[in-house]
Amino acid sequence: MTDLSTPRFRLQSEFLSAARSRLGRVLRWVLLIAVPVLALRTCATTYVAPDEVGLRQISFGPHKGLQKEVVGCGYRREIVGYERIFTFPRDLQVIEFTNNPLESETRHRVLPAINCPTVDGYPVSIDVSVLYRIANPYLVVSRFGFGKAYEDSVVIRFTDPGVKHHLGELRAEEFYRDSRLQKVSDLRRELTTRFAENGLQLSDIVVRQYDYPATFQKLTEQKKIQDQSVLANRALAKQAEVQTRLNEITTEGQNLINVKTAEFQASITEINAQKDLYERSKHAEGDLLVRSAEAAGSEQINKAMEGAGSEKLLRLRKGLAVLHAIEGPIYITGDPTDIGRLSSNHQ
């Protein structure tokens, strides 16, 4: 039977033979170098990322246990079975306290918002962001172990009651005033101390949002009405007190006016009495002087009548008396006062 299959030929080339020989040697050298390197990389080294920090733990030997020295970023020695490097994030860590469902998609831990009761009895739902770093990994691991147990034992444990303690001292409406900033500042100082004691560094705590209950507005309006009523009653009571005091002062003033008026009337009466006494005394003195003068005049007249011409004067007075006693008209042709004529007729 004839073989009809295609005949096979082997190409013989010195160039290809040399190339295969060189490639085989290169592969052998690559394997000789790469296998130990890979073994060394896998069993004796590890990689610490730039945003991480490591701690070395030795399993046996004279330096057994957790080492205090921090392992920096890069390729570091880690002999399998003898030691191990545990890494921790050294960038900014965030824990959110919020009820917003959009926050749950972030890469940091999200917890429910803090329900903070205020001093006036209104619960306020507060959204808080806590920003911190791991400052002392050795202290964190020695107290809380590996992993993120420090979040529950430090961050959450101190933040929740701290917010309730400090912000709970406010009234509900004071969250929109400067007093809230003061309370947040006090909270920040307290958490800074608490975190530092446990190997953490607080970067900041931010109160981002605060929500009031649905009945807050109605209850607030009722409370404000009550407060206004109390203030109005106090104002009315104060007004009544002031009015009473005003009436007392008015009465005291009127009594004082009456007293002073009576005193003035008494002074006026006394002055009038002194005036009348002075006038009477002066009138009496004047009358006495007049009577004295009249008596002196009468005495002088009497003395004059005792002297020369007194008889003529006496006859004149008698004539005048006769004239006064005559009733009806008197017809006189001569001057009755002509004393010379009368004297000649008498002679």
C-alpha cells in the first residue's frame, strides 16, 4: 500500500539553534533570579501604603511582642512566621451621626443622629461629624487591640454623651444663637482631651444639622403664649404696684401741701394779728398825742382867756351862742364880728 501522506521536512538552521540556546539560558537565569525574589517578596517583605502606618509584632525571640517603633510606608521586612506588620490608616478618619440615607453610601462609618433632649423638654436630632486621626498606634493597639474597636470604645463612646451633656444645656431656640457655638467649643475641648488619652487626635467636630420634632412649632407657640401671658401678668402687677406707689406719693404730697398751707395760713394770721396790733398801738399813740395836744391847746386857751381881752372874747362867744339859738332868718345890716363897733356901742 502506498503512503500518500504529505512528507515531513525538518528545517535545519544554525541561527535558530543559537537563538533557542540563548533564550533557554536567559529563561534559566530569569527563573534563578525571579523565584528567590518572589519568594523573598512573599515570605520576607510587605508593603505599607503611603496613607498607612504600621506596627511590628514579633512572635518569638528576645524581642517578642508588639514593638513601639512605628513602621513607615514602603516595602518593609516581614518574615513569615516570625513577625507581622499590622497597618493603620494615618489619614483623616470620619464618623457621621446622621439620619440622612445619602450619607450611608460614603466610605466612612455612619451612625444614627444623636437625639439630644434640651432643658426645656424638646428633643433635637443633631447631625454630627467627628474628624480624627490615629496619633499613637501603639497606645491604640495596647488598649483596644487590632481592628477598629477604638471607634466604639473612644469616638462613639465619648461623642454621644458629650453632645447630649453640652448641647443638652441649651433651650431649643438657642441652637440658632451664639450660645450653641460656645457649647460646641466646650465639647471640642473635652473630646480633644479624651481622644488624646487614648492615642487619637481630634481634628474637629462639626454640628452640621439639627432637626426639631414635628410638634415643636405648635408647642413652641403655646409656650410662647404662656410666657407672654406670664410677662403680661408681671407687667400688670408691676404697673399696679407703681400705681399704688404713685397714689401713696400723691396722697403724701397732698397732705404735705395741706400741712404747708395750714402753716402758711397760720403765719399769715399771725402776721395780720401783728399788723392789727401795730396799727392799734400806733392809733392809740396818735390819739394820745392828739388828746394831749388838745388838752395843751385848751390849757393855752384858758390861760389866754385869763389874760387881757378875755372879756371881749367871752362876749363874742356869748353873741355867737345867741345867734345859734335864734330860729328863722336874721337880718343884719352891720358886721356882727366888728369888735370895735360893738365896743363903742357898749361904751
